[in-house]
Amino acid sequence: MTALEPLVYAKLLRTNSASLSTLLLKRGLRNTAVRGVRPLSNVNKPMIGPAVTVRYIPAREDIDGSTYSSDPSNYQRKAIDTIADGHILVFDCRSMAEVAGIGAMLARRLIYRNAAGVVLDGGVRDTADIAKLGLPTYCMGPAAPANLVAHHASDMNQPIACGGVAVYPDDIIFGDGEAVIVIPRKYVEEIADEAVAMEEQEEFLKSEIESGKSTLGVYPPNAETLERYRAWKQARAEVI
């Protein structure tokens, strides 16, 4: 696993899930927004980091029993105990909202490990507690039953599905108040550059529409609008 370069991280902080979804769509990637998940608490800044993946398969009573196992080979615990600084733990919970994939005790361990957040297409228990901890958490909602009721962690750092989206280890995960987006690592640097430029252009286009101009020729911009944008950008640069 490789940490995200600080400059790329800083650029991604300036964008949003809608812009990233558009830039990925331009590359032919249509299925990038994790379906059904929402943040547990208000989002003050985007959650950004490389993915560490864990797959849950259905639990089986003769293997998983009725109590938690302290077996060090437990992939859920192994992922939580070894996650690198700034990474995001992504669980494949098979879109089971009624069972918790994680709770407050394990969330505390993730905070100690300085994880950037957790995403799971399932439920979370102890939601009020986790919300107070400040760990960015995206899930399908609250769920009291513990993960062993339905889940067995079968492996980690393998490709998984989360909310209907393929997530590969080391993909870049971006979460804001609107969505969680999965960015293939090979695209992240160029997308970060394009996202910054896109946000700047959209700032100008919004001002154009707010001034009373029709969206026709403004969104998307035609040659005349682009010329006005270049002049606006130049004027801003001269002020700076």
C-alpha cells in the first residue's frame, strides 16, 4: 500500500464527488459511486485515502460460533490492527443494512491507527458513539446486531464489491456529504489536476448563470463563453 502524495491530496480536498464522477465518466468509468451509503455525521472536509479492503461472506455457525473470536487470523481484526496511516478501510458487507459490520470498539482502534475513515455497504452499531469519535464513517445506517450474526471475514486486500462498485486495494476513496467515489489509483494524479481546473471553471460558469445568462452556450461552455472565462481567469491572476 502506498500513501497518497500530499500535493494530490491537497488538490482533491478542493473538489467534490460530483466533479470526480464526471471526470471518471469521461474516462469511460460509469460505476464509481458506492450506492446506499451515507456519512454518520456532518462532513466538514472530504474523506480521502487509499483503500484497504475486507470481504465478508455469510457466517456459518460451526465456524463463527456465537461469540467473538480472538484468532489473529481474523481478517477483520487483522485489517484494523495493521491499517496504515491515512488509509481507508472498505468492507464488502453484501449490502446487508440490518447487520453491523463494525462498532465503536473497533472504530477506536482505527482512530489510534490514524485511519482516514471506513466505508461499508452494511450497518454500523454504536452509531452515536462513533459519530462523537470523529472517525469518518460511511454506511447504510444503524444496526444493532453484531457482524458475527451474518458475516465472516474471508480475506483482505483483495478486490471486493462495496455498494455495487468494484474496489481494488490501493484505489483512492473519496467521500463527501453527497457520495463516496472510487478512483482507480492510475488515474488519481491526472484527475486531481483536472478537478482543480474544473472547479475553477465552474466557479466562473455559475457566476455567468447567476448574472442572467441562459445555460445554452454556458453549460457546457461554447467558444464565446470560454473566451470570457480566459479573460476572467487572467484578471484574477493579475490581482494575485
